[in-house]
Amino acid sequence: MTHLRKMMLEELERRNYSHSTVYAYIRTIKDLARYFKRPPDQLGPDQLREYQAYLFRERKLAPNTVTQRTAALRFFFVATLKRPWTIAETPYPRKTFRLPKILSAEQLRLCSTAFS
């Protein structure tokens, strides 16, 4: 286990993050390092912007997934490395909202007969 990974795990544990969040955050930082073939502490805002674009363009991830990845990056740089972070340099993607599915009168009738 690398020193950076150990530091990040300690910070996540101190804040009582869930196991699934810890896993997602660690995976994100590992993916970032693999993408640039460099330790993540050697990267800056320009590389983070490039990584965000890569997640959308090449990996075709949903905006909400990229938001989670951005939160992981923010945690790593702010909480683990104690570096400043500005939303202007690496903004969170715009959230996507889905409208609820509205059933037609016929669909409602079919549903009600199926459950009776």
C-alpha cells in the first residue's frame, strides 16, 4: 500500500465514510494515476480538467458518476494533500434530473387489474 493511499484511507476512516464510498474514492484516484501514468500528488488542475473530459468523452460516464469522481478528486486534494481547491478550476458537472414516468389511464387500469 502506498503512502498516499494509506493517508487517504485514514482521512476517509476519520470521517466515517461508508465502505462503498471509500471503495469508489480509492478506485477513482487509482484510475487517475493510471490514466496519467504518474502519482496523483504530481498532478494539477489542468490534468484534473483533462481527466473530467476523458470521463465524459471516452468513458462515456453519466454526469452523476462524474460528479462522484470529482468529489473523490476534491477529497483527495483537499483532505489528504491539504491543497486548495476551487470549483472554478474543476467544476462539478451539471446535474441531470429525470422526470417521473407518468402512466396513461389505460396503463393504470392494467396495473390495477394485475394487482387485484
